[in-house]
Amino acid sequence: MKLGIFSNFGPPHIGGSEKVIEAVSNLLAHQYGYEITLYSFSEKRVFSDGKIIRKPCLRGQAFIDQINENDRVWLYSDSFWEYDTLVKNMEKVRPEPSVALVGAYEMRSRPDLAEEVEKHRNRINFIVHSATGDDYKFCQNRGWEAKVIPNGVDLAEFVYNKVDFRKKYNIKQKYILLNVSNFFYGKGQECLGDIGRKLREKTEDFVVVSISHQVSYRYETHFRERCFKSIAKAGIRSMFLRNLPREDVVGAFKASDVFVFPSRKEVAPLVILEARAAGLPWVSSLVGDVSEQVGGIPIRFKVLDEKGYGVMQKDQVWHFAAHIWHLLWSDRMRGKAKEEAKIGLAERDWKQIVPLYNEVFTQ
């Protein structure tokens, strides 16, 4: 089967969406024999690794032509920049499209687009990552069927990782507070300074390690600078690491003491699964499918802004710092979190998840 996967960003970008696409495409190609082409707007050339072809995604009719090169197609997010073109040209589209909604942000903000999709609902398969997410509720409210396929994690890469992260990056502080997220709107990294300042009332022997990958996003520098300034103003030790090899990122998860994730809005963050795979207790905003996760402490936002993003207030900052401290000093709490993290984790290995995608693409 020829499967075309379409996304806004592809390699060398590394983020949650790209990790999902990479994991699913690799297993479909190597274990199920799919012929896969990845199309993205960030790709500038055509190349192949033998099993998977990568191509620049085109616009307009040329995009429709690319779709028709395949037996089935999968669009990652309704915020994909040519989703409109797909929906408005369904009479020209030969393969059956599947769309991972990833929040259904575009259709929820544009009723006209949702109405256009309604006309072709019998030809489009929707995939959502959680049965508690806004995108699943969006489909339910319209009587649209949606296949729930949770995100996964490669457990083997955590088991066999041997990177001594502390030694390699010369970290001397007793505790490492880890945040892994790229700098986009709503990721909440600017809150790390306030959380760290509050934590200093209990201990100063910690370092905040931020790991991110450079992305072609016009406001990335702005959000990164906000994080820099918040941490500098708080006077806490920090380390900002960019574009690390994957094995070093995994090593950071395994070497850290608490994973801190103050994101203001999410769908199904992979990083929480990765923290669980590393046996790393986490403290996270209660966003996306975090309510379904174990091995850490979720913190609810009391206030949402007009776009549905959480507003970090003093109460939430205090709760973040307090729970981080409890996980640092209490061996009992750490042990309990690590044990809980294992519950159901084997079922979230990508090897268990990808067969669900195969079912969608072959039905």
C-alpha cells in the first residue's frame, strides 16, 4: 500500500507531532510493508532512506496531485495548511483521507470549514488521541465517528540508553528539574522562573534544564527570550540545551529528578509518556490527556483565557513548587510515583499502538 502522510513540519524539526509521524511511519514501513511518502512544508528536497520517501508539500492543485499519488493519505492535524484545499476539492481526491485532529483547533474556530467537512463526512476518517479531548467531544457533538488512538512511546530506547547525562553536561547540582518542549505559544516555559523562585524557599541546590529543538516558527525567539528572562529574574540556575541527539534527550529524562511541564494547552503530550518510561516523576498542568496519566501530579488551572489556554496564577505556581519539593524530599512519594508510572505503560509502546493505525488505513 502507498500511504502519503502530510504535515506542516517534518525533519529536521523535532517535536511531538514529528515524533508521532516518525514512529508510526517507521513501523508501518518496516513491519507492515507500506510504501510511505512524507510530505511537509519544511522539506526542501526529495530524498529516500530506502523505505520512506520525503518530499516538499505543494499547494493547490499540485497538492491534490500529490494526494492522488497514494492509495491512502493521512493528514496530521486539521491545522495542516492545505486542509482547506483537501476539503474543498474532495471530488478530485481519489484515496480515502484520514485526519488526526490533534485538538480540532481549526474547525472549532471556523464553523464554515466544519460545515464544508460535513458534506464529505462519509469519505473522511477522523483520528483522535484521547476520548476525553476537545477534538473527540467536537466529533461527538456533530455525530461524527472518531477512532481513538492514543499516543505511544518507544520503551526500548529508555531501557537500553546508557548516556550519563550529568557527567556529559557537567551538572553538579543535587536536583535536575527537566522541561522538554519547543518554544510555541502556550507552552508555558515562561512560568518556570516563578516556579523556581518559589522552590528556592525550600532548596537552592537545583538546576532547571530546558531542552528544545529549533523550529521554523516566527515567534519562537520571542517565547524563548521570555523564558530566559523569567529564569534570570528569579536568580535560579539553568541550562538551555538545543538540538540534542535523541539519545541525550532520553538520557536527560533518566538522569533528572522531576519533570516540570507548565504548558497551558495540550492534546496528548508525548513528554509525559516519556517521563513515565524513564521512571521520572512529573508535575504538569492538567491539560489534554494528562488526566489519564499516572506517575505524577496534575495541577488544574482555575482560569482559562478566551482561547481556552490556562492562566498561570499564584496558586498554581505555589502548587507546582510545593509538589516538586514533596517529590524531591520524600522517598515514599517518589517511589509511589515511579511504581504508578509503570501501570499500563507496556500497552502504550508504539508496537502496540501502530496496529491501530494499520486498521484505519486498511479498512
